[in-house]
Amino acid sequence: MTLFDENVSVVPAPRRQRRRGAVVGVWALTIALVVLLILTFLPTGFVIQRPGPVFDTLGTAPNADGKQVPLISVDGATTYPTSGTLDMLTVQAVGNRERTPSWLELAGAWFDPAKAVLPIDAVFPEGETTEQRDQESAAMMTDSQKEATAAALLHLGYDVPSKLTVYSLTDDSAAQGVLQKDDVIVAANGTEITDITTLRDVIAKAAGDPVTLQIERDGAAKTVSVTPKKATTDGKTTWLIGVSLLTDYDFPIDVTIQLNNVGGPSAGMMFALGIIDTLTPGYLNGGKNVAGTGTINAAGEVGAIGGIRQKLYGAKDAGARYFIAPKSNCDEVIGHVPTGLRVFSVSTLDDSLKVLQTLRDGGDLDALPTCGRS
């Protein structure tokens, strides 16, 4: 039996060559993974702004011990039941100077209408510590609550005496060595001073000449003189004494606003509306879910705020159907209103109250001013 043919050569089967396309694909995947890894850890110069917690000024909020207490409480006056919501909105910053968002997080935020990508300097100014930022934000919140309380009580007919107090001085302040923190400014060039606007008018009228200030320091009356410094803003000349001021009020009733770990001035208008609803019979909002934002001063003037696009989405997610926005923010509102949310623009507390009255009475909402229609 012949098992082998010595004249036949046995040739091994040829090795299958790897397809070129597969090799290219492997390398492309490898490079993509490396890029992905780099983008995950490479520092950026941006932070992400997104909707933050929503608080109902007619509801409750946690105190320092975590216990739920009324967000607005009043002592010394009759209060009334409320219904529906008057929501105030917040925004959160994702990232800080110690840890910025990754490029992948930024890419996701760019395509999310509820979020905004901002330069880090716009949120965390160079040279300002986190502690300084938190202190400034807390001071603005305290001032906002005072202004909102004053606006509400003045609207309701209460007598609310006020005084203007020095909070801080700038490094190059014209008042360095003249004014001190907690000085109370009583008069300027013979004009009684009870608010910042009046003081600014007196300084502007002096046009660079020394301004004589009557102040109270530690309970004692003093007279001092400050020569304002010239500054140019948007091509306009202004005169500054270089101080930050707070208005203190002597309230006839005790109004307490309980809100921990939230800073800034943007909730002022909603605080004022919540106080008015608490102190008046009936439901100011007609029992409906309403949200809003805006600074406010004692005169009831509503001012612009930051992060309004994120607040619009925060309001929608919280179940609000109606939103009250500062007229001065309308350029940021147009084209960015979530579906199902109706936005009304206001300039004053009275404007806001008119919106709520129309909602309560079932009036013509189409007749109310909106962003894009006066």
C-alpha cells in the first residue's frame, strides 16, 4: 500500500491576509479613543449654566436644620390662605476654577437649549475667591429681601422709613479715609437722603465739586466732604464716590424670608408678590401655577437678571404655565420660550400685579404685554 507519493510536494495553505479596511478601522477607533480620553481630562475655560432648584414663595423651604418651614412668614399682621404657586427660579453653575467641565460636557451643553456655556471669568471673576463670591451673593440676597419687603409693604399702604448705609468701599474710592462701613448717609449738600437714586442725583448735579455729606457713625452725627471721581461709561460722564450702599428699612411688621444657600438679587419681584398674597385675602394668582424672576427696589421697579433662559426651562419643568419676566430681559427671551409656557413682560410691581389679576379674573391674556409686543 502506498501511503506517500515521493514525487508530490505538500504546500502549506496560504495565510489569509487582513483586509486593509479593517486595519484602518482599528487605527481610527484607537485614535478616537485617545482623543476621547484627552477631551475628558483636558481643562477648559468655560462653565455650564443650567436650571437650578425652584422655590415656591407661597410654600415651604428647608431651614438650616433641614426642617421645612414657610418660605415667607409674617408676624404682626393678619395673614390669609394662598393657593397655586408663585415660583422663584435659580440657576446652577457646573464647574469652577478648580474643576472645569470637560469638552464632552461642553459639547452636550451646546446642544441643550436649557443650558448655556459661559466663559469662566463671567461667573468666577479672576482674583475673586469662592468665599468672597459667596459673601457678595449672600449680601445681594439679603438686600433683595429687604427691597422686596419694602416694595410690598409700601404697595399695601404701610409707612416704611428707610436709611442708606455704606456697605463697602472700592480700592480706589474717592471716599477712602472719609467714609466707613456702616456709616449712615443722612443728607448730601442739604438734601435728605433715603435712597440711592437721590444720592446719585446730588452727586451728578455737583459735577465734580466736593459733596458735603451728613452722616451718622456709631450713633453720632458727623459732617464730611467727598470729592467724586470722574468716570466714563458707554461714552457718558459720571461722577462716583466709590462706595457700595445698602438701604435699611424700619419695617412696621416682621416679615421673614427663609431661604438657605441661595444668593443673588433676582428673586426680589417674586418675594414681593408672595408677601402681598400672604397679607391680602383671596388668591393673588387665582390658584394657578405662576413663575417669574426679576430684581426689585422699594419703588417697585423691576430689573434684569442673569440666566433667564435657564429659568424659563426650570419654570416649565416645575409645572408652571405662566412666567413673569423683566421687560429688560426680553431680548434674551424671544425665541427661547419652552413649549407650553406663556411669558409676560413687566417693568414694575404694578405690572406684575396686573398680570396676576388678569389670570385670577379670567381676563384677556392676549392684551397683556409680552416680549415682542408692548
